[in-house]
Amino acid sequence: METKIKSACETCAHFNAEGLKKLGIHTDDFDFVVALAGNPNTGKSTVFNALTGLRQHTGNWPGKTVTRAEGGFEYNTQKFKLVDLPGTYSLLSTSEDEEAARDFILFGKPNVTVIVADANRLERNLNLVLQILEITDKAVLCLNLMDEAKRNHISIDERTLARDLGIPVVPTSARFNKGIPELIQTISDIANGTIVCKPHRIKSVPDNIDRAVKKLTTEIEKEFPGIPNSRWIAFRLLEGDTQIINALKSGELV
Amino acid sequence: MTTYNPISALILFFVIAVLLFVLFRPIKGWFWILKKNFGSNEKTIIEDILKQLYHFENSGNKVDMKTLVQVLGFNHTRVVDAIKKMTINDLIYFESDILKLTDTGREYALRIVRVHRLWERYLADKTGFSRSEWHDRAESMEHVLTHDEAEQLSVRLGNPKFDPHGDPIPTKTGKVAQVNGVELPLLPVNSIGRITHIEDEPEVIYKQIIAEKIHIGSLVRVVENNATRIVFLSEGEEFKLAPIVAANLTVAPIENEVVVEDNIARLSSLDEHETAKIIGISKESRGESRRRLLDLGFVKGANISIDLMNPLGEPHAYLIKGTSIALRKDQAAKILIKRD
Amino acid sequence: MNKKNIDSIIELSNELRWQIGDDFHDNLTESIYADASEIVKDTVQSDTSNKRFRLDAKIDKIVTSKAFGFPIMFLVLGVVLWITIVGANYPSSLLANVLLDTIHPALKNGAASINMPWWLSGFLIDGVYLAVAWVVAVMLPPMAIFFPMFTLLEDFGYLPRVAFNLDALFKKSGAHGKQALTMSMGFGCNAAGVVATRIIDSPRERLIAIITNNFSLCNGRWPTQILIATIFIGAIVPESLSSVASLLAVIGIAVLGMAFMFTVSWALSKTVLKGEVSTFNLELPPYRPPRFWKTIYTSLIDRTLIVLWRAVVFAAPAGAVIWLISNIYIGNETIAAWAIDSMDGFGFLLGLNGVILLAYIVAIPANEIVIPTILMLTVLVTGTSGGAGAGVMFELDSMNATGDLLRAGGWTLLTAINLMLFSLLHNPCSTTIYTIYKETKSLKWTVFASIMPVILGFVVTFLVAQIWRLIF
């Protein structure tokens, strides 16, 4: 690893955490890749900026980040490359944004996926969270906009939520840099394998679909032993997703 | 420049404009008509003949030269020429006056039917064309797509088995699935069925069905069935059809108990300060727009109310799962609700 | 990995897909939401379970009400435009002073003192430098004011409400309510407006918004409109009314642009674009107090400077071309003179002239340099005194002098009106064309979006010219 790279922004706020360094857009020789996913309008870009020290524009619009933004930070001498994915409601449809986000989580194989959710609208946000948890088992839920939630008298039992989802949950208010050090620590723990997730898998599936999915999953696992997201691949095959079919054929998925 | 004066310039301009309009206006422009006539070469005629024979055969009707020429609307001599060629190539044969498909002919016909129905599926799922346009567009596309292209299309669409009218799409090996179900008039009063097929010919009746907003896949419950009319409920609305029209709808009776909600209304009828639960999305909403609605949380069981009216009357913003989402009136009409 | 096994898996999935029926997607989404509700039931407590938060709701009631919705909207837009136009004046003239009146002569002197050959200093300083300087001086101040204000409104969350209020109007022409915003953005800069269409997530409506954005009069064209209106329209009314008349003329052109936008949107959605998928939805996000300085910073970096950089990149070669065509001779005439001669006939038919057409061709990269180019070329062809030399763009400090020069070039009221129309209805600048290509990734739509407005411009100016000549 290179000796101390000069940070792209030395003026930005520092955290208490020892050994943290924001790398801005200088992300050569990274040790881990971190994907940042989430619904539109959850302050995802604010989290991105808080982590990297960059100042990407964060509009109060759904679907703002269309092009993929990248940045990085260094924590305890390990370098993390952060990729901000387009904000989407779901990964099941085929819009350009969703495909970009889906492809990165699936094919880019990030070491950690940070899912940013709006604490005020958790139910709606969980739609995407649960889908991502079908694809990857290395994820952390960043429960953002806690300040707004507090103002709106919403309280969330983070421990139960973490237990139900099977992944760590970190409450943050990225606008005020609250919770960001904890988020970084958790990202690092997952990347280094200190935290092992047992993600929630979608339960309330109707019987006929469940049977079909099980049949397919068995076949897929026979062919690709140890694949973490066989069930999700089965979902996509049942949907007739050409991209997944091609990826399966070319062996890109493993 | 010597001959210039504004009037002649204007006249010249309008002459050119009118000429361009006559040549290139959509569908009826001379250019398109010429292109179509010129383009409907022998291959098109042969393929159309095969397809017609296939359909006649399937419906158990016999066909002779005269009816064929009538149905096709091509020039008589061209049809005769084509038929001559087809007999030589062993695609069809005569049994006294009646035209029949050979096995090779039937195989060929099935390929054409496959492309036609695949293309309709494509138009329905992946484009914004309205359903009254699907058939005509597929009619011209079926002569254009090659076998391989049809194959790719099929994969891209998830190898569909039925076209958007509910007709089976022949597989690449020529197998045809069965449409299950019975004609609507045969469904007993008060039993429930799912619409599996809407016949798109004759066009007059099909247009009437389209106008009635009846959709493949939706559930129906017959409430009255007699010689003069059939009355049934579907997606919260009551339909009254003459038996001859209703016979163009195929429904599969549903055996296991499904709860069909009564008092279904459409979201567009919701008033300010009312609350409701979503029952589902009408089958009228297809493809990408349906998925989008689902992704946004318009799913069965969700609570919904009006968040904001609009100064221009439309769209309204609805409060769903904690977020305010605006939908236009025609979209809201596709969401089925039950008032609390 | 065994190809045969994979094929059989895919075969199996095809089989199963049709067994479970076409409700799969519905069912899957429903089950995910069902799980979500269950989890939320266990973990979230709120005393306002289904009510949207009070302050938000109150603001929304006002900004979307029948009584206040539209007045507030017009007020906000008016204030933004007013601040932009008034506020940009001072820095613009300052920049022009520094870049055009101070640095340019200084560079020329410097070049002379080191004995740089005349053609090199002409090419570099009069051509490339001057075009870039001009674009920066005219373009930077209004954009640096307009975009941050727009971005503040965006960050606060007000803009989605504007889209919500206006959607019914846009729906009638087959477009999306959010087009109101990309259109307003186009008043600042069409390239930025085209980028902004990303907020429209329905393919058909987004293409419509991209193609019609050019009908928003961008800030490179406002100065042209104002100058010509002041000189020619202001002159036909009594002195006391002249500023009002010219202002109305400019507003009239902008409104005409909107009318074209609606009509063309409607026509597109009914013809070439009717096969594109259309899915409307519009989320009204919660209001959030924008962080002022951060927003200013990001909008300057993200929007203003990026757009400005692109414009500069395109303007530099344009400056070179302008200088070259007016300094390279074929026979006794410069290339510019030849071109003007050969286009004069066509220009006359359109009620314009060869100079204007040539200026629009070489100024494709940036509308800002149209007027300076026209003035330079007019001097070149009329042979009148004034100007700064062949290929050196200039503007005159006095409106009267500019008017006199143009009249000497054969301009009439018709030329002025048609120039204003043509400035509205011509191809987008090359920055915008490039942006359209990047956003649509389609050569077909890029070509269409570039050619269609010029043809409209030819037709409209032609008709106006003929009718004008019939009447007067």
C-alpha cells in the first residue's frame, strides 16, 4: 500500500474515530468495495458525502443520481471504495436505474452493501431492503434521517429490527454527521468478517410459487454449490429475466 | 430572383406542403400505400394464405378458392398464382374444391402464427402502443421477423405461452397449448371464472369488448344469464353483453374457493377524507406501468387515502405507506379499492 | 459448470413460470410488502402512524391550493428570473470589461511586442480567445445566479409541487408535469435542461422533454432578443413606450416558445413516440430545509461549471473558424464573403440575409457569439468603417450605433422580427446536441432533435416574410 495519500479534502469535518481518512475520489488500490443502495430521497447521497468527504449534489428529488458516483475512505489503514448506486424503489423491474443498481450488487460483488433507509418510512423502504438481502448476505442497514423521525415522534426498536433482518442496523443523521463513525466501524467489521450476517429471506410467498422456487433452487444449488443467492436467481428465472439467464449461461454469477 | 414575388413563393410552398402531406401522412399516405402494395410480394401472400387456412382448419371450417380470395383482399390473379406455386411446393393440396394444408404447410403456418403472437405479446408488454393497434402491427411484422429473431424475442419475453388475447403461442417445435375454459355464456350463474381468452375476430365485436374495458386475467362473476343478455361483474364493474358478444370471451371456472370482494370501487372514485384498502390492480394495467405501481407500494391490503387535491383537478396525490404519490386519473382508475 | 445442466435449469424455469401463472410478479411484491409490514409492526412505534407530518401537510395544502397554488408559482418563477436578469448585469459587464476590453488588447500588444506573426495572433487571440471570453462573459453570471436558486428550490422540495400543479396541462400534450421544471431549467441553459430530464422516469415523456427543451429561450439567446427588440421594435413606438414594447416583444417570443413546446410535445406523443413506454408517477418528497452554502457550492460545481466548461470547449474551435473564414481569401473574396453571397438568396426568402445564416452556422457552438459575429460580418460585407478588423468579433457600446450598422447592412423591421423568431427556432447549440446524445444514447433522436427546430424555423420565418411582403 502506498504511503499516506494526501486527502482530497483536508478542510472537511473530521470524525473522532482514529485512523479515519476521507479519500474523496482518489480510490486506487482499495481493499474493499462498498455499495451504497437505497430508495430515492432517503439522503443516500448525503451519507455518501459524509463517508467520502465529497460534495456530490444531493437533490430533494427521487432518482437524482443516475450516473454512478464513486468515492473512498480509509479506516485503520484499510482502503474502502464506495460506490453510490442510483436510488430505486425496487430491483424487480427493468428501468435503467434499477438495472444499474442490481447489476452492481450482483456482478460487482461488493464486500459490503450499505442500504440507506428513511426511518420515517421504514415499511416502504423495507421493500428494497428485503430484495437486496436476497442477493447479498453482507449488508448493513443505515437508518437515516433519525432527526426527522424524532421530530415526527417515530421511535424504532433497532435491536429487534436488526434481529428480524439479520443484519446490523445503524441509526444515522447524515446531515449532521451523526452515526457516521458507527456506520464506518460496522462496514469495516462486515468487510473483515467480524460481523456475520444471517439475512432475512422473504417468507410470505404463496405456496405455488414457493414450491416452484424450491424446485429451482435445488437444481441451481446442485450446479453451483455454495451459491449465496440461489433463491433470488430462482425468482429472476421465474420472471424470465434475460440478463440473469445469460449470466447463468456465461457463468458470470459465480 | 427575377421571378420572385411573395404570392408565387407562398403558392409554391403550399403545393410542396400538400404534396408532402399526401405522400407521407400516416397510414393513408400514398408513399405508405405504395410501399405496402409493392412490399406485399409473393412471400406475404403465401404466408397469409397459409395462416388463413390454418385458422379455418382450427375452427373446423372448410374453405375454397372463392372464400379465400374474399377473406384475403388481395388481387384475384395474384392469389391464384400463389396457390399454384404452393401446390407445386407441397404446402397445400386440393380435396375436390376444398383447400387443405399439408404437414409442411401447417408447420410453416404455425411459424407465422408464432411470430404474430409473439409480436403482439411484445407490443403489449414492452411498448406503449394501445391494444387496438397490436393486431395490425403484428400483421406486418409476422412477414419480417426471421426465425432466429423470433427466437431471441421469445427469450427476451420469458418464453410466453399465450399472446395478450389469450391465444396460445406455438412453441418453436410447433406445439400449441390448449386454452382452457368455456365460453362465457356457459358459465353458471354465481360461479366465478377467470378470463383466459378474448377473441379478436370479428373486429366489430372485438372493438366492442375493448371499449368495455374487459381484460384477460380478470375474475368475473355471472349474475344473470339468459337468451337476451349476460350480466356479470368484473373488477368492480357490471357488464351487460349480448350472448353473441359474450361468446367471444373464454373463461376458466375457478374451482378452489377464492374470495371475490364485493363493493369493489376504483381509486379514482375516492373522495377527500375517505380512506380505503387496496384490493388489487386491474389487469388493464400491464407491463412496466403495472410493475411500477406495485413497486411504489400499491399492493393488496395497503391503506390509502387522498393526500392532496390538485388546483387543476388532476392528478391527485395519494398517501400510501407513509409517502405522498401523485397518480393521474386514468391510473387511479386501474387501482381497485374497498372503502373502509 | 455444465452447459447442459444450465440449459435444463432454464428449461425447468420456463416450465414452472407458466405453471404458476402470470401473477408471479404481483404475488412476489405482495409477499415482500407483507414481510415488511410484519417487521415494521414489531419495531416501529409512532403516534402518527398514517398521517403525514403536520407541517409538511400544511405547506402542501397552501402551495397546491386553488387560490394560492398558481400565484405562488408565478411569483417564485418571476422572482428567480428577475434576480437572474438584474443580478447578472453587473458581473457580466465587469467580466466583459476585463476579458474583452482589457485582457484582449493586452494580449494583442503582448503578441505584437514579441513579434508574433499577424496570422497566429489573429487566429489565437482574435479567434479562439475572443470566442471563449465572450461565452464566459455572457454565460457565466446568469448561470451562476440562476442554477443555485433553482437548486435551492429543488432541495427544499418545492419543485415537485410545481410539477404536481401543472401536470394536467402537460398531460394534455402527452408530456409529464416534471417537464415544467426541465423547461424552466432550459430558460437557464438547454444543456442543463436536457440533463435535468433525468427526473422524468417514463421513457416516452422523457424523450419528449429532451426534444422540446430547445423551445425554452436559453440565456445565450436572451441578450440577442433584448438587443434586437430594443433597437428595432422599440424604435417603432413612441419613445416613452419603447422599453415596454421591446420587453413585451421578448416575452412574446418566450411565450411563443412555450406554445411550440406544447404543440410539438403533443404531435410527438401522437406520432413518432407513441410506441414508447409511458409510466407516470410523481413522488412528493417531504420538505427539507436546504443547506444554503453547500447547495450553492454543489450547484456551481455540478451544473454551472460543467456546462460552462462544455460551452468553452465548443466555443474555442468556433472562434478559430470565424477568424479563418474571414481571413482566408479565395480569389478576391474571403470565404465568409463567398458563403454570405451564396446564402443571400435563401436568406432573403426567409426574411433574413446571408450574414445571419452564416453567423448561425458558425455559431452553432454557442448562441452567445451570434450577435458579435453578425456585427463583424456586417462590417466585412458592407465595408463600412468600424469594427475591430476581419474576423474579430465585437459589440458596440451604444445601441444606436449598433442599429445604424445593422441598417447599413440592409436590416429592416422584418429582418429583426425574423431574427428573433429564428433565434428561438433553430438547432440547439452544439453543447446541447452533445448532451442530448449523451442522455438518449441514440443518434436518431439526436439528429431529430437538432434538425426539427431548424426546419420549423425555416417554415415560420418563410411564412412571416411572405405575408409581411404581401401586406407592406
